Amino acid sequence: MRVLVTGGAGFIGANLCRDLAARPEINQVVAFDDLSTGAEANIAGTGVQLVKASILDRPLLASAVAEADAVVHLAARPSVPRSLADPVATHEVNVTGTLNVLEECRRRSTYVVAASSSSVYGSTAVLPKHEDLPTRPLSPYAASKLAGEAYLLAYLSSFAVPALALRFFNVYGPLQSADHAYAAVIPAFVSAALRGEPLPVYGDGTQTRDFTYVSTVTSVLADAVIRKTTCDTPVNLAFGTRVSLLELHERLSVAVGHPLSLEFRQARRGDVHDSQAANDRLRELFPHIAPVPLDAGLRETVAWFSRTASPRCVLSAGV
């Protein structure tokens, strides 16, 4: 099987490419990435082929999809704050780019699994958040992910494109970047901890998140590709944990082996206060996938950051 991973040099994409390349069912893995937020070093030495191009480049995308048996669509312009700074650019990549991928898959009936985001739930207060809840995006990023997800499900319904939309929650782990203004919370916390600085908390720290270690995510994605799993509704990809940032601070202190201080900052526009996934649908489709516990994932993440003097990886794509 030949698998094309858009955004394959990014955080989740590179971890997935490594996972796929190690599986006997997969004989070729191609990372399609313009390296705007990804890094070639993330897939160096893995045997993964890199096509340096944007999903907005239709001819190059068409050529790459034509040679694939399955596509994992992870390429995106990530980050809520980034979308507030430039909503049009977010729309072009996350919506038009997704439509480009779907059009090429439609031409060949190619299987596609794509990353959506828990941010689509927005201001919906119900916890845990299940897939039948109304969606209320609070940011251009969230709106773009909802639009891309809706297109994918419409192509499944209208054109019988075999497809699966997975709503990622807060994915973390090795290869995730901390050296930019839009860093996700765990890499930002770990990086600050290893520099001996206070952990930056936007708001009062009572906000909660459902964290998923990246290898758990790639296990689901790889299994979906190999079995060509489809669903006519979105599927949450998280396991129903709920951890406040204050509790995360305490658990990270244990992982690094000493107490850590906090620096409270003004809450950010577009951020959701609480997030927790209902996972009934996920467990029905992927009953054999067991999540990596948060404490174990934090230890692995801290170890990776400790080995990486100056992390140069990527933004956290689709969360």
C-alpha cells in the first residue's frame, strides 16, 4: 500500500510517517509538505519520500494523489491566535486546500482520512463533547476546520469518496514545537520548565483539556488507513480525560522532578474554556487502540525536549 500524508513533515504528520514506514502493510510513504511549518529533519533517515509542495498547488497535488492508495490529510494552517491575525490565509489553506485534496481523491475514489478539530464545538458547554452536539466555532481557525470536515463528509455522501473525519483534541509529544508565539500548551510548559522559567498560563488555569499523546493518534490513523475505515459522521479522537492547566502544572512538576512556578497572563480570544471528548464512536471503530496515559506521555515528551537543545519542529496541526 502507498500512503500520501499531507503535512507529513509536521508534528503529527512526521510521527505518522514514521509509524507507517515501520508497518509491513505499507510499502511506500510520501510526505507532501511545503515546509512552511514542518521540517525536513523530522522525517530524515526514515525512508519517507518528501514532496516539497503546497496543497494549494493543484498540479503537484494531483500527481501525488494519483500514485497513492490512501491519503491522510493533515496539512493545515494551525493555531487559533494565528487565525485571528490572518483569517483569510487560514481559510485558503484549511478550506480551499482541503477541497483540493478531496477533488483529487474524488477523481480516483482514493481513501482519505482527514484531521478536524475539537475547536469546532466552540462555546457548547456540554461535557463530554459528543459528535451530535451543535457546533459553535469561536475563531476563524475553528470555522475553517468545521468547513473542511463538512466538505469531507459531503464528498462521502455525494460522490462515495471513502472517507473518515477525525476531530483531534489536544495532541502532544515529540517533534512538537515550542519556539513560536502560537505554541500549544504542553510544549510551551515543557520548554519553559527546561529553561528554568515560569510556565505561561493564559487565564486563571482552571480551563481544562483532553490531552492525547501523539503515538495514540498515529496508531488510530495508521489503523484507519490499513483497514480503510469510514464513517458518515465525525469521530472524536481523544479518550475522555479532563485535566486543568493547574493540574497539568502539578503533573509536569513530577515529570521533571522539581516544583515549577507559574506566570499568569491575560486570557486569549477564541480559546475554549473546557474540553473533554466523548469516545464511544472512536472505541466502536478502533476497539483495540489503548491510549498512552498522560503521565507516561509527559515523561516521554520531557525526555525528547531534553535531548533536543533547540527544537526546530512545527506547529501543532488540526488541534
